[in-house]
Amino acid sequence: HLDIAFDEEEICQEIKILQDSLNTTMGTLNVYIGDIVQILEDVAEGNLAISSEVEYQGDFAKLEGAIEKITGNLNGLIRDIDDSAKQFMEISRQVSDASGQVSDGARTQAENIDSLAANISILKNNMQTANENAHEIINVVENNNHNLKDISEKQIAELAEKMREIENSSVKIGECLEMINQINSQTNLLALNASIEAARAGEAGKGFAVVAEEIRGLSEDTSRASQNIGDMIGRNNESIRAGMEIMKNTIEVLKHNLESFVSARNEIGGMADMIGQQQEYITRIATSIEEIEEIVKSNTAVSKENADAAEKMSSQTEVLNSQISSFTLK
């Protein structure tokens, strides 16, 4: 207890000196202790700007230095904590903002991927339809090829055969006309001889002369008919030759068309193969998009968790700043 004082009066000089020395010692101790208590109370209340106005002496000067060092270290520590807390709070805000942006971007990306997946699905269905249509076209072209082949090989061959038969018949008819013309010439000659003999016979040959005249008329009619038939056969042969030429050209055209159909069929088949390959690629792309979609959904969830964690860090940092702000620093 340092609150006592020695005030005895009837003592010897040595005791008096001792008493005054004790009083001085206790007074000095009270000053030191009071100053130290005040400093510790201020520190306890967060006032780190406190400094001692008492001049410590002797070994107590070391105590003063230790107190100054403690308060100085606390000031530095709190300043460092305050700076770190402010930086951490700024980083937390940046992380929170970045997490929010990442989360928004992830949602937008997920929506875009959903739209892309839908478009890929539509494209896949269209490619399937195109592939089916290509195969249908190939079947139609194959049927047309068979039909053209039948026409070119069978019906045209039959037509050529019939036209050759007609040409042969025309030749035979011409031979018959030649025989008719020969007969007609002989008939004319006989009619002329009959007319001569009828003239020699005089009155008795008049009837025979009439018959000879009729035979001559018939011969002339036969000659004209033969000439007409010959002309018709000639025109018929010309028509047959023209028909044969047209038929040859038609055969060439049909062959060319057949080759074109075959070429078109091959090209369409190649397109169908390419469409099939594109279908496989699109299927792989669709599978990859589904995997990316799962990753994006996972990233979205992680981004939201990061945003929540950053929000919590920011809140805790504000609490720390509030606690630090309660200190008064030098």
C-alpha cells in the first residue's frame, strides 16, 4: 500500500531523514505507478497515442522505454493491420465484383450454349432430312437410269428392227414394181402389135383394135400407178433414212443423258457421303457442347460460391475495420 505517509514528529534526526526518504520514495512510486496505470488504461481503451509526461529515473527509465516500445509496436501493428484490412477489403470488393461478373458471364455463356445446342440440334435434324432426301434422289436417279437403259437397249433396238423391216419391204416392193414395169412394157408392146395387126385386118380387126386400145390405156394407167408407187417408195425410203438418222441421234442423246444421270447419281452419292460425315461431326460437336454446358453450369455454381465467400470476406473485413477504427494511433 503506497498511500501511507510517515508524519511522526518526535523522532530522532536519523529517523526523520529515513521518514522523509520513505515519503519521497513512495511519492515517486505513486507518480510512476499512476502514470503507468493511466497509460495501461488508455491502451486498454484503444488509445495508443498516449505518451508519458513523467520523467522516469534510474531503473524506472527502462520501464518507460519498455512502455514506449510496447505502445510503438502496438501502433505499428495496428497500422499494418489497418492497411492490410483496407487492402483486403478492396481485394474482397474486387473479388466480389469479379465473381459477380464471372457469374453473370457464366449465366450468359450457359444461355448462349443452350441456344447453340438448340441450333446444333436443328442443324442435325436438317442434315438428317437432307441425307434422307439425297438417298431418295439417288433411288429416283437409279430408276431413271434403268428406264433409260431399257429404252435405249430394247425399245430403240425394236424400233430399228421394225424400220429395217420397212426398208426391206420397200426394197421388195421396188422389185415388184420393176417386174410390173417390165410387164407393162411388154403389154405396151403387145398392144402396139395388136393395133398393127388390127389395122391390117381392116374391118374384121376393129373389135380387136378396141381391145388393144383398152390394153394400151390400162398399160398407161399401170405405168402412172407404178410411177406414183415408186415415188412414194422413194419418199418412204428417204423418211426411213431420216428416221434412222434421228434414231441414231436419239440414241446418242439418250446415252449422253444416261451418262449424265450416272454422273449426277455419283455426285449426289458423294454429297450424301459428305452429309453423313457432317452428321457425325455435328453429333460430336453436340456431345462436346453438352460437356461444355455441364462445365459451365459447374463454373456458374463455383462462381456463385466464390461471390458469396467474397461477400462474407468483405463483411468480416468491415467488422475488422470497425474494430481497428476504435484505436487511436500516434
